[in-house]
Amino acid sequence: MNQENRTYHYGVTSHRNAVDLAMRVCTVLGHGRLLSAPHLLLETAGVETNLGTFVDPTPGYAGFGLTQGDPIGVKDVAARTRYDDIKLIRNCFLFDLRELKPIDLENDPLKAMVFTRCFYKLIPDEIPADLAGRAQYWKTYYNTKFGKGTVNDYIKKAQLYVYGGPYGCLLYTSDAA
């Protein structure tokens, strides 16, 4: 599929738009010690919604928005995010994470990325520097043993939707291949 002619959903307008949002969110909320958070956000969107080019057909929604945040996760993240991050989000992105509802993620990719970054910040384990490590991290913490996604799905979709095609050079991608 030609990435230049894709139809985007969930409020994303292009691959570049998704990259810009991930970088903007990580500039405010942290790139992680190994600088892997932007990769993890984009790869999560890649595996969950083909980076915004696939609409989840699940009746009643299993998840919402670009990164498919689920209702339990949204409530948990809103309750457990550190106050300093709540203030940063309010000052930089002009919304209160504590008031976030799952439906708010549906067509607002910024809120979806903020939610997802805050979700991953609650995990004490460092975000891995390599793609295979991030795939396992996603499966363990985001998709969990109850989700249908696999580590191999994550790797394939990250390579195709995040790092593949004409836009693959937008982030440093030495570990993507």
C-alpha cells in the first residue's frame, strides 16, 4: 500500500503528523532514559491502528483513538499520573488528564499520545532501546496476555507503518530493520 495515498482516521492527518505529535508529547513528558519513548508511542499506534489508517470494527469499541486506549486504562492513567505531569499536560496541551474520558481519544491524536505516554510512564521498567524489546514491552504491559496481538505482529506493523515506505527516515531507525 502506498503510504502517501492512505486515508487516515482518529484525527491523524499524515504519517508526519503522527511523528510530530509523538515528538511533541515526549518533549513535554520525557523521551525515556534510552530516548525510546517516541518510538514506543508510534509503534503502539502502528500496531493498534496501523498508525491511524485502520478503523477498529469492534462493536462498542474495545479501545479508543489512535492508540486504542481502553476505558479501564484511561481511568487508571488519569488516577495514577503524577501531579507534576498533570500540571505539564494542563500547561502545555491545555487539558486536564484527570477529566479525560475514553471517547476524548477517539478523534484527538494528541490526547491519545498523551494518554499512552502517561500509561507507559507508570511502568517501572525502562522502555527498551531495540524494536524487539519494545514489542515485548508492549505485549507485556499494553496488550497484555489477554490481547490478541503478538510480538511478531508488533514488529511487522512497526516496520511497515512506522519505519517503512517513503517516511521511514523521520525518526532514527537503526533498530527498525
